[in-house]
Amino acid sequence: MLDIDGWYLQNDNITKLVAHHERALAEKQNELSTLLKEIEDNNIDIVNFEKIYDDAILTLNNREKEATEHKTNFELQQKMADYANALHDGEACPLCGSKEHPH
């Protein structure tokens, strides 16, 4: 009789576990359906997504590099303009020591 009670208890536990996993599977299927609809609605090419993403990152990195170069050049030009504005006739240049400049 104990064996039968144990079997029913084990069967009940397995049935509950299967039901739990079925609910979890249904939730994951709903999440997948939502994601697939979102992909479709946004016209995302999932086959080439990684390449598209990598290309976008490369483009952004190149633009950042260009912007940094422009900023550096601008800062250098600004500093040179500051030096040129600080020149006075007969005084030594702070950069080269000359007392005459074409500026």
C-alpha cells in the first residue's frame, strides 16, 4: 500500500512540475512572438543584424575620431591665435624668442 501512495505522490509532483514547465514555455513563446513582431515592425534584418551593427559601430568610431581630430586642430589654431595676439613689437616671442614676426 505504501508503494501505491508513493507512486501517487510522485505522479502528483511530476504533474505539477510538468504544468509549471508548460506555463514557463508558454510565457517564453509569448515573449518570442512579441520580439518577432517587434523585429518585423521595425524592419530589422536579423540575418545581417550583426554585420549592420558592426558597421554602425565602425562608422561611429570613425566619426568620433574625426571629431576629436577637428577639436584638436581647433584648439591648436586657437592657441596659435592667442600667441599671435599676445605678440608686441620689440618683445620676444614666447615660442621662438624672435622680436619680429610677420603677423
